Amino acid sequence: MSAILASGLTKSFGPRTALAGVDLEIGYGESVTVVGPNGAGKTTLLRVLGTLSRPTSGTLTVAGLDPSRHGEEIRRSLGFISHRTLLYDDLTAEQNLRFYARMYDLPRDARRVDDLLEQLGLSARRHDLVQTYSRGMKQRLSVARAVLHSPRLLLLDEPYTGLDPQAAELLSALLEELVDGGCAILLTTHRLGRAPNAGDRVVILHQGRIVYEAGRATLSREEFSDIYRSFTA
């Protein structure tokens, strides 16, 4: 069973077409990176796959389930990082994670919160209000929120935004650990330098269509940049 199986997905907003027939399959234990310019449809694709938006046409199953019938069940089994952190500024980092732990019915004494704060370099600031955090720190805490319940599917919209090199390495290490544990990951990025070496596959999305797909590290950064520009110029 695939984590994601999409065929002919379209999404229109009035006269504007955001997705124009996307075919995509992602297995458990696989990481796929979607790269494309602004307006390519990356965020719309994640929202459709995450059951936050219904496709206009096409078929989609997530974890073998139909989102139109099992949306709530699917959402409980996945993690989602969007441009909004979904954090409460007037709570501390630890309080935010404890709150979400209760939402996911995790044991009150679970060490998952402590482990994630340590793994993402936030232990020293765990008792500080989130409103005092930098953009990069909020992004790291948002990652912790999204993976707190050990999701089988993780959708990330530009997760490296605002991260310094050290924080980016921490995030990459965590994602590799999740994939090794069988999690399926789909992330978007506009950073061409990161795309060829990120995940098992890299996909170019342009004008709502997948126009190119390749395996991990089959191309140099220069070669990938040339291919990317050939489609998006």
C-alpha cells in the first residue's frame, strides 16, 4: 500500500488552474522533494494531499483511504508544516508541545517532547514564550509539533525557510531518521542547490504539472539547474 497515490489531480480556483493533472505515488520509507517556482502549485498540492483542500478532479488515496470519506482519520496519521507555524505565541515551547501531545492522546509522561526539544536544539529555551523566538526557532518548533505523534506521512512546505546551516542539518538528520523508520515524506523547496541531493526522488512542478522526475543524486547541481531552467524559463 502506498502512502500517497494520486492520479490526474486537478485543482481550480475559478478561472485559475493550480494543479493540472498530477500523477504521483510515494511509498512508506520514501522521501520526495518537489521543487518549482512561485505559483507552480506546490502549496496547493500539499494542501490537497493533506486533505485540507478537495481536488477539482482526479483520484487520491492517502494510506489507502479516500480523503472524501476518511479525512479526519487521515489527518490524525500525518504531520503537516505550512507557512503558518500553528504555534501559540503566549505559550512556551514546552507548553505548545504538551498541548499538541494531549490533542494526539499521547501519554502525559511521554519523553517524546523532551527528546524532540533536545534533538532540534531548543532545550535551553523550552520555558521561553514562543513570541520571543526568532523565525528559525519557530520553524524548528513547528517541525517538532508536526512529528510529535510519529506520523506515517509528513508533508512539509518550505521547511528550511529561516533555518541557519546548523538548524538545517538538525532538520535533515531528523527527516532521515523518520524515513529510516518507515515514514513517507513529501517536502517542497525553491532552493535548487538542495533539491538534487534531498530525498530519494526530486520532482519539478511547473504550472501545476510534474514536468520532470529523477532519482536521488543522479545529477550534479549544475546539471539539475540547467534542466530546471529549461522547463521554467
